[in-house]
Amino acid sequence: MGFLGRIFGIGKKKQVSLKISEVEAFAEETIAEKRKALLLDSKKRLSEVKHLLLVLNDAIEGLEAAEVSEDGNARLKRVARTSKASVARKLRSLAKKISVPSTSDPGKIREFVFSARGILQKELVASYKSLAYTGLVLKEKLGVIGEKVDEIDRVFAEMQKMFDENKNVFEHETIRQKTDEIKLALQRISAEKEGLKEINSSARKLAGEKEKSSSEIAEFRESGEFSALNALRQRKDEISGEQRALNERLLSLVSPLSKPLKKLMALVERKEFFLENSSPDFLKAVDSDILRALKGDPSGEKLKKLMRDLLNAMARGKIELKDKISEKAGETANRVLAIDFMGEFFWKENELQKELREIDKKIASNDVEKRAKFLEQKQQMFEKNLAQTLKLQEEKKALLNELNENTISLKNELEKRLSGFSDSNVSVALD
């Protein structure tokens, strides 16, 4: 558009606004006259091709009936006879392959023309040698065939050009496909929106149930029954802590003996030292799991006998240790011999175990504990279901965003095709 045209709006394209439901009718109306003219011209040219194929078949029959003269090069004549039969067979096959179909669909006619011309050219190139040999002795007959083939190729070429100049006629099918894609996409979006509504409703319901459950748990935890149960649980945790402290104290007491006892174990296994007070089995038990071994010796008598054997081995110089380690081991062994294990450790452990069993029995028989577990499990169920629903909600939203973006992209492509198709500026509303 020139400068004055831009100022005064000369030559501006018409603005056309369509609903998606109106697109196909608009496209059909826009190309109706062009398609009618194109179909009329196509049929006229195809009639010409039909006539040329009839003439071509007659010429092929003439070629088959033609006699090869006996004069001239005998070998060349033999080759020509063989080539003549091959050429006639291939040309008949070619004529059959490009026979005109019975259709009034411009798209199918266009597809036929482009396909047929390709076949025509490919077959002739493939038969070049046979055609050349045959032309040496039957030049006139083959010349007639060549003229008809050239005429058929000319008609196909003209039709190809005609179709290329009227491409918008064939856009109608593409536009219909794009329109159908958009309609299906809109249906999918509508269905997914309904699905999202249901998910949103479920999420609100679950959130309300979770809030109600939280209030129920809070109210339950303020009750006297729960306070009593909670006190039992706290005391149970305290007992576990006291048991750990006892075990740690016991392990701390005997830990300096770890290395000397391993050396004693090695001496016994090599039969370089014999235990006088203790037993090899108890020594092995101590070496394997000292805490477990001590639990099986609540009075500490077995451990004390082992200490006497250890001190005996150290006194005889059987166990070689650095001075500080040796001194520490001796002090620890003598301290073990002096300790009342039953009074300082195992009586207290037994009392704690007894109290723990009583607490477990009370908790197990307590309906409040069952009620607490039920409320906690119900709350966890609501939380899990709500989390899953919220995840589905986000996935559905992401899918809808993707579908909307894809639909807008299809809409933009459709508007572009319609605008080029109709020489107008077309906008499409997604109704």
C-alpha cells in the first residue's frame, strides 16, 4: 500500500469476525465459485487425457502389429523385436496406471494429476533403453506414441500449474481439519473444567473435614482423660531415658577393660593362659556383646571372677599394655570387684522394667489411648487425601493451561489461513 493509501485507508483488507461454528460455512462460501470453475476446467482437461490415452492405446496396438524388416543388421533386428514387445507391455501398463479416475473432488483430481505425472516421467526414464532400440527400426510408430505421451505430459503440467495458482481452493480441507481440532480442544477444555470443579469441591470438603478433625483433637487433648494418658506416656519416655542412662553408666564403667579383655581372649584361644576363676564362654560373651553379657549376670559374680583372671594375667606379665592403659585397667578391674552390681544397677533396672510393664498395661487397656489413635489416624487420612486432591488440582490446572495455550495456537493458525484464503483480516471467536 502506498503513502496516500495508508492515509486514506485505500486498499485496506476487509475485517471479518467469525464464531468457530461459522468458519466452515464462510470457507465454503468463499471458495464455492473458484472451486466450481476449477472443477469444470479440470474435467475438461481430464477428458482430453482420456482421449489421448485412447489414441495412445491404438498407437501401442500399431506398434505391436508392426513388422521388423529383415534387411540390415540381423543382431540389431533381433534386439529390436525383443525391445518392441517390452516397450508395448510397459506402455500398456503405464496407460493403465495413469487412467483417469471417476471423481468430482478437486482434491482427489489434484492428487491424481501430481501422482500420474510423476509415474509417467519415472516409467519413461526406466524404459529408455528399450525405447531407444525400438526407435532404431520402428521410428515412425514410436514417434506417434511419443507425441501422445508428450501431449499427456503437457496436459498434466498445465493442470499442475492451474492447481498451484488456485491453492486456496485446497485450503478448505485444511481449514475444516483445523476447525475440527479446535472444536475437539474446546470440548476437552470444557470437560476438564468440569473435572476441576469436582476436584475443587472435594478439596473444600476435605479441608473442612481436616479442620473439624483438628478441632476435635485439640478439644480431646485438653480433656482430663488425655492429660492422664499423656502423663503415662511422658513417664514411659522418662523410664526409657533412665534405662539408657543406666546402660551408659555400666558401659562407661567397663569400657577401659575392652582392650585388655581382647588380649586376654587371644591368650586363652592360643592356650597361653588358662582361666582359673571365670569360664571361656563368659569371656567370649563379654567380647561379643558386653552389655548383653552383663544383663545375664545381674549379681556381677561372673564379671568379678573374670576380673580376677584379668588381674592375674596382668600380674604375670601375660598382657602387655602401655603404662597408663595398664594402670587404668587395673583400677577399673578393682573397682568392678568392689561394686554391688545388684544394688547399683540391676535392682534399679528391674524396678524400671516393672514400672514400664505396668504403664504399658494401663495404656493398652485405656479407651482414651484407642480414642487418641483413632483421632490421629483420622486426621492423617484427611491430610493424606487433601494432599492428593490438591496435587490433582494443580495437575488439572496445568493441563488446562496447556490445553488453552494449544487452542490459542490453533486459533491463530486458523485465522492466518482464513485471512490468506479470503484476502480478508479474519478473527475467530472461540464460542
